Amino acid sequence: MNALRSISMVAGGGLLAASLSACGGAGAGDLEGDTTDPMTIFDEAVGRFEQAPLAHLPTPFEEMPTLAAELGGPRLFVKRDDQTGLAFGGNKARKLDFILADAVAKGSDSVITWAGVQSNWARMTAAGSRRLGMDPILVLARREDQSVAPADGNLLLDRILGADVRIIEPGEDREAMVDEIAATEREAGRNPYVVSVGGSRTGGDMVLPLGSVAYANCFRELVAQARDAGVTITHVVHASGSGSTQAGLVVGAKMLAPDVRIIGISTGGSKAPSEANVLAIAQETVEAMGLDLEVGPSDVVVHDEYVGEGYGILNEDVVETIALTARTEGILLDPVYTGKAMTGLFDMARNGQFSDTDVVVFLHTGGTPALFPYREGLLEDLPGPTDE
Ligand SMILES: Cc1ncc(COP(=O)(O)O)c(C=O)c1O
């Protein structure tokens, strides 16, 4: 118990609607009462945060034997966080469990966030806000080469969900726009909840790194599943963007299975700033959870060599990866995040960076609605019938 400190966030004593519930993490039962056991300490720490039941959990944990054979080893598993439910699923559902519970606890009636036009975070924030009775306001940055009409992919889903979508043109000041929208909401007597892109960095109304706490808890779910399956995980590979998915996994691993290497594959940022960002969020998470842990630079590994020409820019390797994963395991990846992350995993496996006894888990973080707006780039390398 002495590894725990009291923390300032939490439920706000019964302020939450009956549909919200506190949750102490999956299956602490077997170790109940052992206050020195890391899992018990961890579960108590997570249990202090309120959660909204948005995500369908636990997500499946499955072996990918055909893909592993195709790559020539190691043993490969997938953690299906693309199957979290909530408007087509993805990693944001777990984060929103914590973040939107905080918004409800604070009496919010709208949720304001920002991202790119094809954002999975924006789509799932819209869905979660709707589910909990709040109005989503999405400030979405458009690249010069990106069209917003007719709406496609995530943007189409934002529209169906009735989000108030504001487009920022290249060069416009996003921060000023968010501040202005929040001020207008307040002047109208409303109580907006402002949360940063990806639910990663604290700021606005999210004062604790709740997205990262959610992914620490995902790691806890994963180790329990691996234990039940009788396997010892050695690596977790996943797409890393705004950073809280990786930060949470790093904290969970450090606490519960310190030999597991968490490998983030950057989808846009370069190595040094991405690692610094993840480390900062991880350290903030340790503090917010009141854990007696040291997380340092050696715990955070982000590879930036699979970014290609930049964030959201498709390349041939990614198309091949998407096709091979679909054709060996029937699993759909996305062109922006998981396609790039799996390309990194393939490269590392083919270059002998894992041993035959390693057990590598690919965390599938979702993003599949973006397959549709990328149809042209995908089809270029996937021949088939045409109308001509
Ligand atoms: C499908 C998908 N995978 C991975 C990520 C990266 O997660 P994080 O932003 O927590 O690093 C994102 C972020 O938007 C995403 O949409």
C-alpha cells in the first residue's frame, strides 16, 4: 500500500451518472489482499479513476500463425484493439472511457477537441460524447491536398454522428480557434470540456494523463490474457502518434512485466522528439497513478524509419503489408497507422531482430475507416477489375 499515494483526480463522489462505473481492472481476484503484489497495487491505482463503459473489453488476443510462418518467425500474436466497439473501434475507446468519464464528472455538456480531417480520435470522441449526452465539436486541420467534400472515411462518420465540424485551413491558428469556440460556448451558458488531440497531453480540461492511464490498463489486460494462454510476451509493437498509447504501455510494462520491450513505430514524428514526448507522458502517468516507479529514456523506443514521406502518406511497402496481413490472417490494417506499424514489424522480423523464442504482440490500434479515402493509392498496387 505504501507504493500508492493519494491522487487528486477521481470520481467527484457520485457526480457521475448511473451509467458510469468505477473499475478496478480485469481480474484482480486471485491476488486480492496482497498489498505488495504489483498487480494488486496497479489495480488499486487504476481503480481510483472513474471510467465510462464505452469500450468493449477485453479485446481479443489471438495468435497469427500463418503470418508468422510467412515471415519465418518469431511467434506472433495480435491484440485486437481495433475491436473496441464505439463507431468502428480503435485505441481511442479505452482512452475515452477515462476522459469522457472525467468530462461527465465535471458537468460538461460539450466536448471540444482537434485533429486532422481523417482523425480516428475525432470520430470516436464524437461517438463517445454522443453516447454520454454531450455535444462533440471537432476542429479538424485540412492539408492542402485533402478534400472535405464529399465527406469520406472518418469525416463521413463525424457527420453521421452529428458533430459540429470546423475545418482549419493550412496556416490558420488552431489554438486561437479552439479558445474562441470554448469562449463562445461559455458565453452561451454551456460548460465545454477541452481535450487535446489523441487525449495524450494534459492541458485544457484534462488535468491528468487519462489516455495514458487507459493504456497502462490495456497492458494489464494483455498480460492477464498472455498468462491465461500460457505465453510469455517479449515485445509489443504498435503505432505511435500523439504518444499516450505508448506511454501507458511503457508504464504498464515497467510495473507488471519489466522484461517486455514496448516498440513504438512512429507514423509521422521523428525519433528524438517522439521519444521525449512519450517519456514525458509516461512520467506524468506514474505520478498521476501514484506508482513507485522510475521510467527513464531507456524504457522508450520509437522507430521513425517507417514513416516514409510523412504522416498520412501511403507508400508501396504499406500497401504490401496491408495486403499480406489481410491475405494471411484476414485482418484489415489501416493506411495511416497500423499499416506503417506492421511494416516496421515485418522489417524487424525479416532482418532477424527477433529470436525464434520471442513472442511478439502486434497491438492493432484500429483506424480502418481511413481505408476508404485511401482507395486510389491502395488500388494502384492491388490490380482487379475496372469499368473500362
Ligand atoms: C489507428 C491509430 N493507431 C495509433 C494511433 C497512435 O496512438 P497515440 O496517438 O496514442 O500515439 C492513432 C492516433 O490517432 C490511431 O488513430
